[in-house]
Amino acid sequence: MINIGVVGYGYWGPNLVRNFAELSEAAVTVVADADPRKLAAVQRRYPAARTTTDAQELLRDPAVDAVAIATPVGSHFELGMAALRAGKHLWLEKPMTETSLQARKLIDEAERRKRVLLVDHTFIYTGAVRRIAELVRAGDLGRIYYYDSIRVNLGLFQRDVSVISDLAVHDFSILDFLLGEHPVAVSASGINHFPGTPENLAYITLFYGSGVIAHANVSWLAPVKVRQILIGGSRRMIAYDDLEPSEKVKIYDKGVSFTDDPQKILEMRVGYRTGDMLAPKIDSTEALRVAGEHFIGCIDSGKAPQTDGRLGLRVIELIEAATSSMRGRGETVYLQRQEKIA
Amino acid sequence: MINIGVVGYGYWGPNLVRNFAELSEAAVTVVADADPRKLAAVQRRYPAARTTTDAQELLRDPAVDAVAIATPVGSHFELGMAALRAGKHLWLEKPMTETSLQARKLIDEAERRKRVLLVDHTFIYTGAVRRIAELVRAGDLGRIYYYDSIRVNLGLFQRDVSVISDLAVHDFSILDFLLGEHPVAVSASGINHFPGTPENLAYITLFYGSGVIAHANVSWLAPVKVRQILIGGSRRMIAYDDLEPSEKVKIYDKGVSFTDDPQKILEMRVGYRTGDMLAPKIDSTEALRVAGEHFIGCIDSGKAPQTDGRLGLRVIELIEAATSSMRGRGETVYLQRQEKIA
Amino acid sequence: MINIGVVGYGYWGPNLVRNFAELSEAAVTVVADADPRKLAAVQRRYPAARTTTDAQELLRDPAVDAVAIATPVGSHFELGMAALRAGKHLWLEKPMTETSLQARKLIDEAERRKRVLLVDHTFIYTGAVRRIAELVRAGDLGRIYYYDSIRVNLGLFQRDVSVISDLAVHDFSILDFLLGEHPVAVSASGINHFPGTPENLAYITLFYGSGVIAHANVSWLAPVKVRQILIGGSRRMIAYDDLEPSEKVKIYDKGVSFTDDPQKILEMRVGYRTGDMLAPKIDSTEALRVAGEHFIGCIDSGKAPQTDGRLGLRVIELIEAATSSMRGRGETVYLQRQEKIA
Amino acid sequence: MINIGVVGYGYWGPNLVRNFAELSEAAVTVVADADPRKLAAVQRRYPAARTTTDAQELLRDPAVDAVAIATPVGSHFELGMAALRAGKHLWLEKPMTETSLQARKLIDEAERRKRVLLVDHTFIYTGAVRRIAELVRAGDLGRIYYYDSIRVNLGLFQRDVSVISDLAVHDFSILDFLLGEHPVAVSASGINHFPGTPENLAYITLFYGSGVIAHANVSWLAPVKVRQILIGGSRRMIAYDDLEPSEKVKIYDKGVSFTDDPQKILEMRVGYRTGDMLAPKIDSTEALRVAGEHFIGCIDSGKAPQTDGRLGLRVIELIEAATSSMRGRGETVYLQRQEKIA
């Protein structure tokens, strides 16, 4: 039984508490939030949990084995570092930290203390993304040509982070999980339509050494909600619509083949292939439950989580590069990955 | 009655011949194509039209009042210039020419000879785009925030032009028509997945002096066909799906309002507004017919077409800028519009 | 403050308890269920509520003002009658009772004792149905021609009631609410594909004196889930898709007009009219909350609920007539409404 | 080379002429229509074809091998009989005749003279229906439970036939082709909303000896166009949407299984199964072309067409039964198939 303390009971914290409370091998021991009214709500729903307005007290509590932090990103580093130093395993909401330097320090601390550090890139734990990853890794798509994502809707405007940190972050983590490759360059454009606010609309292009090109179109200012990803490969192509209730992932037996046929060279050397479409059954277990069980399993086994600090760091590096490019109106930013952490 | 000669009877030429043949104030007098089999098809369907394999003969034919050119873009300039010099009115398929210099020369020639020069940017003549333009110009959308277009499908790969010239060209012309403003900067990314071919996938961002940001996502390598444009304004937003048979244009009474309410400032200074959605009845007259009648009308009246050479030139300038940026991996290209032509 | 006792904590009971608990003018005082494990769940979530395995005890509890019954339909009459005789106001889940005779007796008892009797035909309290009713009553659709409903999905097969009682019951209540008219005849076809079970698929046609024809296609054996209603009027037509997240109700300015124009009589005397489509903003308050507040309001004011026992009875009469027709392979059943209750 | 005469150049005749003209083994020799303007249109498009306002002349023309009749249904019998008596092979548009007696006489005449008689039930020649038939016949769906069709749109109102003859006729032919079984009973409801016109909306239920139930919902008075068929089987289920451009047929690995598991019997004896969905590639050859080639092939080989007179007759019998039931407000009509023709 892992005893968990949750810091932050705002937008996402209640989901964490509910989810950990439902796991048979975990218990929510303490919940911390600066707002006493929120803690009162915790007491009503979870009479067995203690509450406190003092996060530091929670972090020092010897009854707590692991800490989950769901506060605004500005406090992730400080709270996370304190938790690790107190010997706790650490669950951090995404994005991991404000800067890649902070992320490196957390990774370093966790490794030194042999604590589990999981960053909650939830999409990695969805049935849809896991199924797509199986297809990609098994070579069913052939050589990957591109990844093209649209995540737009009306709101929720954020105060402290841009739409890149809020929405494109999902694509950065999914790409890392699917491709196992870090981009070599990033070009991004974006705009804040309202002075003094973070960018609310952005277009990000990622270039990979293997030739893959990836693109994310993210916005808080669209009249319709869209969550759609296209992935093109030499053998098959995928359309993944996360809003579709029952057929989220469609696998198209479609493609293009190049030829040396002299007849066709006279035109264009392209042949088109089109076949069946398959929408495989997708595991519909709630992603947060899968992630929670994975966290507990990693604490028990000592293995690194699938969304460990290193993946979290690579995502932060992409946020930094994209933000830098965006503020330079699309200027290409080249990524030089440091092999060593810290 | 305007007598029209059509040069090129390949992919688009048959549509031009059919369309001009159906207009009561025009007649197709001659059709030229290098392929005698295609001319035989013309003879069967239009026994009254003459045919020739010699385009120059057509251009010199005194019975021809206006010439429509539907050949590959590489021959547009030469054929168009010869037609103008022979005193003909000129209809050019899009894109107008290979280079902006060629476009300037054609505009100059047409103006000197007082001939009508229409570039067939067909979308400008659709009921959907004309209805959207009315809304934009009447201020119904309020201040325009963004224009976001997706034009993707599987094929048709082109030999001589990139996907920008083939697909993004539609967005360039629509943007010019809607905004009446030329971008100040362009950033584009793209890729040719098959060596030795033009780019088959591209992402283009346009920045406008008024603050509008526009984006086009174009591809010949998508498993599904999408033709969708979102336009966001401060008062209303539009979703235009060109593949939707009956409700192409949807006007959303949705938006975001900023506030100085101190309560809201504590959170984010944003209020959301959501209301009715209206799908107005759209004129379904074939765009080519509208364009054809407009061409005849301009010849009669001496007025400039809505898609005149200058609009065609501005589109070519955007193709050039986007291509230049794309080949520099997203490097921003600034546009300095020359006020004077030629 | 109205104190409410809820009988039955199976499929729908938890929704009732949650909903009444959230109302400021109501409190859930007691919950009864035969299964102690379910009562334990109540205790955990609602420590302030008493629980009992003895429904009779709840019905006799002087602290209870109103009773909500969410048990299988077979016990509705007995429990409901006991509640009324104990002087409680009564909320009954749909369908109201097993037979129309039982329904008449409950209505009679409630009227004699001046108690509120509400049958939970939830759809009547949705924003979509209320908006459609406004349009119908204001004459915006013109003369109503037809109502056509499809409610199909895979499962949930019921043991005690047919698909008519489970799904068509929604259409019966909506039709009653929209038209304010009772059908004169019913013809239904249906089938139980698995011997010894109730019908799992049925087609019901209702004929109205005013000329309206209504049809419901209901099934537990469809590969896709559909909840769609078309309503045709002489001036406008409606398509209502309850699964559509944001544009549930679409109002089409479309129709047919008959003419005496001799030209048109030679063909068919029909002219078609097609115009804008409007998807009005729909109030998205949870229907159960609207119903709960309405129940409390009726208790306070003594007014009859919009879904009172008489509406519930008319629905039961339609279920009986449709079932009778269905078991006679579509034989028409004529409805003779008794003016007097009991 | 089969020489074909086409009678009737109204709504469907032009499609027949175009289609036969494109077949390499057929030629359109003569076209007859009462309206000289229509014949002028034939002359312009098909200079090689003769035209006549006298259908009898066409029927007697010794140069004609086969006659295709695309006139209103009221003249099908007289013209078809004359064609057969003149020794021609016969292609009849659907519905075959006004009465089943007329259909029997035509079948008899064709068999006596050993002429091919094809009724143009076009859907049987579509890639979608042929693919579904393969699945049904191979047992891939398991035991068939139901067939449920919706064919609704706004217009075209017909003068001489009801919506059953116009739209439900497609379902009658598809059902005959898929099931190879004739219904034992029919129950139909319908209405003509405009006095003096045929029914414009109808609901038809067909009962089969094997236990299959089929339903067709047809209307000329719907605000949206729908062409959707659901077919449920014990192993798989199909959703066929004829308006879907690329994925018309979806095969769901979904179903219900009944059990004797005592645990489950306590609830309902039903288990649900849900798996992948497959949208197979569908042959997109125009159905009319497939039918035309099939007609020529049958003339050459002497084999009976897949949509021969007997299928056409069975469809007429269903139209008659459904119409009879509809005019009796859903009264069940039992079908007693006569084994012998005439």
C-alpha cells in the first residue's frame, strides 16, 4: 500500500485524488491546498484523508510515500525538489517545470535518491496512443512520413502558460513516445491576440533527422473543438480523432508508391494505392487509472516510468525551442541534445 | 457574342470549353492542343468548334476575341503574351505564371493594350467565399483574428509545381479577396518525401500588418480529404467546409471578451460568449459559370475582373515568398510590395 | 427544505440521490435498498443520509416529505400507493406503472390527498425538447406533418420490459408534450430475437386526429448508437440529434408548397423551398436538475408538474396499445380516451 | 455488337443512352421520345443515333436487338410486351410494371420467346450491395436478425407513384438479393400530406419465415438526405451509408450472445461483444455500367440476369402488399407466393 499526498486541489487535483483513492494498492493520506474551502470539499468526499493548507507539512509527513503535485507550473520545481529531498517518490503534472534547467535538476535529484519521478503526460496512457505506438513500432505503417495534429477549441485561456505549454505539449510527448527520436530543428509561429497575455494560437513544425516532419496547430480561439491527428507512413496511414466516441483510430491501407515505369515517368512517377480501413477496438480504461497503476508499479519494481523525467525534460526542451522560434516569427531553432543530464 | 479560343484540352480545358459553350454570350470558336486524340474528342462533342494542334495559329485567328489558356504553368507567360500582343483578351488558369516578373510583364502588356486579363482563381467565384466576404466586409465578424485552412488529400502529385502552387494558392487568393491586405511576412515549412519531386506537404504562416495571422496546411499525402477553413473574429467565427454538401458555411456567434473586472483579473481576464449557429443558404451556381459570365461582362464594360492580373501577381509573390521560406526551413521572408507594376 | 426519501439505489437511484443532494431546497434524508452493499456506498458518499433495507420503514418515516421511487417498474404501484397513503409527495421513475389501471389509481389517490405526483419523463426537462416545444407552440414550424424518431444502440437488454417501455417511452412523452394531442390509432411491429425475452426491436406508428403521423424505430441490437428525431412542418423542419455535443437542434427553413399554377400542375403541384439553417443555443442545464427543481416548486406551489400522473398515464396507454398491436403483427389498435380518470 | 433502342429520354433515359454508348459491345441505334426537343438534344450529343417520336417504329426496327424502356411506369407493360413480341431483348426501368399480373405476363412472354428480360434494380449492381451480399452468403454475419433502412430527403414528389414505388422499391430488391427469401407478411403505414397526391411518407415492415424482420422508412419530406441501412447478424453487423464518399460499408465485430451462465441469468442472459470495425474497399464502378455489361452478357450467353423478371415480379408483389397494408392503416397482409408464373 502506497500512501500518497496530493498538493493542489484546483482543476486537476480532484481527478488525481479520485483516481488514487480508487486504486487498491494506494491510499490518499493527505491533501494540501492554500484554499480552506477546497479542503472542506476534500473532507466531505474523503473523510479518511487529512487536509492541510501547508504543503511543506505534507512533504515532511513520514506517513507519505509519494507526492503528487498539481499546482501551477511555477511551483513545480520548488515543491518537487522538496518532496524528493524528503525521500518521496514524485508525480508531477505536465508541463514538468518552467525551464529545462529545473527539469534536469529534478531528474538528477531523483536518480541520486533512487526515487521514481513520473511526469503526467496522460495521453501516453490512453488506449488510442498505445495502440498507435504498437503499430508504429511493429512497422505496420512502414516508414513514417509525417505527423500532423490539430488541437483547437474555444478557451480555456491560461494566465501563466502559452497555448504551446497547454496543448502542443501533448503532441510533443506523443511524438517522443511514438518515434523514440528527438527533433533536430523547430520552427513555430504564434500570436497573442490580447496584449499582455500568453500566445493563444500557435503553429509548430518539428524536423527529425530520420526525415519525419511533424506539425501541431493549437488554439484557444476556435469556434469548434477539434482533436485530430494524421500520421502518414509508406505502408499505411492513421487518422486519430480523440473526440470520436467509438472509432477513435482509423488505419487506412492507403499510400503512394514511386515507380520507374517509363510510362508513368512521363506523367508523374506516382502510383496510388487504396484499400480497406480498419478501426481497431481500443482499450477504453481511463488513462489516469493506467498512469496511476503504472506509478505504483514503478515504485514497487524500481523501474523507470514510461513518462519519466527524461521524457518530461525532452518535452520542456521542445516547449523552449518552439517558444523561442515563435517569438522570432518562425526562425528555425536547432536542438543540440546534451547526452548527459545535469 | 464573344468568340473564345481555348489552348490546352488536358485536365481543366474540357471544363473551360463546356462552360464557355454553355454561356449565351460566348462561343468556343477554336480549341488547340498538341494531342490530336484530344482534339478528336472535342470534335465529337462540339462539332461547331474548329481544332488545331498549333496554338500560334489560334492566337493569330482574327475570329478569336479572347483566349483562355489551360496549359501547364510553364507556358502561361509565352502563350499569354502572344495572345495579348495579338490583341486578345486573356483568361489564364492559376497560378498565373512561373515568376512574379512574368506576371508583371503580362499585367503591363494588358494595361497598355486595354485588354481584360482574368486569372482563374475559381474559389473567388464560389457562393461560399462570396458570402464569407460579404460578412467580413460588413463587419459581422468584428475584427479578424485569424484564418486557418486545411487542404489535404491523397494525390494528385504534380510534376512541375509544389503543393503550395497547387493547393495553398487557393488560400492566397481567398485571403487577398477577404482581407484586401497583403501580408508583411511569410514563414513556411515543407517537405518532399520522394527525392527529385516538388514538395508534397507544406505549412505556411502569413503575418499581416493589421495583426491577422493566417495559416495553410496543404498536403498530397493524407489518408482523408479535408477542405476546411476556420476564420475567427472578435464578434463571430466561421467554419467553412467545402466538402459538406449542404451546409458549407457555419457562422458561430461565439467569442472571447476581455474585461477589467478585478474578480476576473484574478483568474484570467477572459469571458466566453457562445450563442446560435447559422448556416446561411449559399448560392450553388457553378463557380466557373460565374467566372465566365464575369469575364464576358468585363470585356463588354472594360472593367477590371475581381481576379485580375494584379491579384494574380500578389498570389505569385506569396508563392515565391513561401517557397523561399520553405527551402530555408521556416526562415521568415519579409514582403516589400512595390507600389508600381513593372 | 423538502426532505426526500429515495427507494432503489440501482441503475438510476444514484443519479436521483446526487441530484436531490445538490439542490439547495431539498435534502436526501433516507435511502432504501434491499442490497446492504449499495447502502454502504450511500453511507460513504452521503454520511448525513440514513439508510435502510426496509422500504416500508422509509415510507412511514415522518421526517420524509417526498418519496422518489427508482425500483423496477413491477413495484412502482405498490410502493407509490403506500407513499401517497402515508401522505408523501411522489416522484416515480418512468414508466409510471405496469398497467394503465394502476396509473389511474395512483392519480386518483394523489388528487384526493392533494399530493404532487411527478413521473420522471426526463426528456421533457432537457433544453433541446423545451426549445423545440417553444417553436412548435409559437407556430414557427407551421402545421406539423410528422415526427420521426430513431433510438437504437447495442444493449442494454432488459429483463422485465420490452424496448418499447425502455426507449419508445421517450418519444411518447415528447410527442405528448409537443403536440398536446393523443393519438387515435397505433400500429406497431416488433420482435424478440431471443426466445423468452421481451421484444428488443420495434417499429411504432402513431396516427393523430390532426393528421400528424409519428414513428419510432427503437432497438437494443444496433451496431451504432443513434438518437435522432426529424420533425416536419409546413413552414420549417427540425433535425434533433441528441448525441451531437454542441448543435443538437437544427432548424431548417425548408419545405414544400403546393400550387394551383397550371404550368406546375402539368408536372407535380409541388414547389420546393430551401433557405438558412439555424442551430439555436440550447440550455445545457442537466435535465434531472431542472426536473428536481420543478418537483420542489410544485410541492411549494401546489401546481401540477409538467410531467404529472396524467401525462404518465397517457404514456402507459400508448405502451399498452403499441404492445398489443406489436403482438398482433401490426394490427391497428384504436385508442378511446376515457375523459374521466378512475 | 448489340444494337439498342431506348424509349424515353426524360429523367433516366439520358443515363441509359450515355451508358450503353460507352459500352464497347453495344451501340445505341435509335432513341424514341414524344418530345422533339429532347430528340434534338440526342442528335447533338449522339450524331450517329437515329431519333423518332414514334416508339412503335423503334420497336419494329429490325436493326434493333434490344429495347430499353425508361418511360413512366404506366406504359411499361404495353411497350415491353410489344418489344418482346417483336423479338427484342428487354431492359425495363424499375418498378417493372403497375401490377403483378402485368409482370407475370411479361415474364411468360420472355420465357416463351427465350428473350432476356432485365429489370433495372440498379442497387443490385453497386459495389456496396455486392460486397454485403458476399458477406451475408459466406455466413460472415452469422444468422441475420434484421434489416433496417432509411431513405429520406426533400422531394422529388412523384405524380403517378407513391414513395413506396419510388424509394422502398430499392430495399425490396436489395432484400431479395441478400436473403434469397420472400417475406410472409407485410405491415405498412403511410400518409399523403397533400390531398389528391400519392403517399409521400411510409413505414414498411416485412416479416420473413426465417425470423428476419426488415423495415424501410421512406419519405420525400425530410429536411436532410439520409440513405442508411443497418443489418444485424449474430456474428457481425453492418452499417451502410450510401452518401458516405469513401467508407460506405462498415462491418462491426459486435453482437450479443445469450448464455446459460446462472450468474448472468440473474441479471439478463445477455453478454455484449464489441471488437474491430472494418470498412472494406468497395468497387466504385458505376452500377449502371455493371448492369449494362451484365445485360449484354446475358444476351450473349442466354443466362437469366441477376435482376430478372422474377425478381422484378417479387418486388411488385411487395409494393402491392405494402400499398394494401398502408391503405388499411398497417393491417398485416400475408403473402402467398404462387409457385407457377401466369
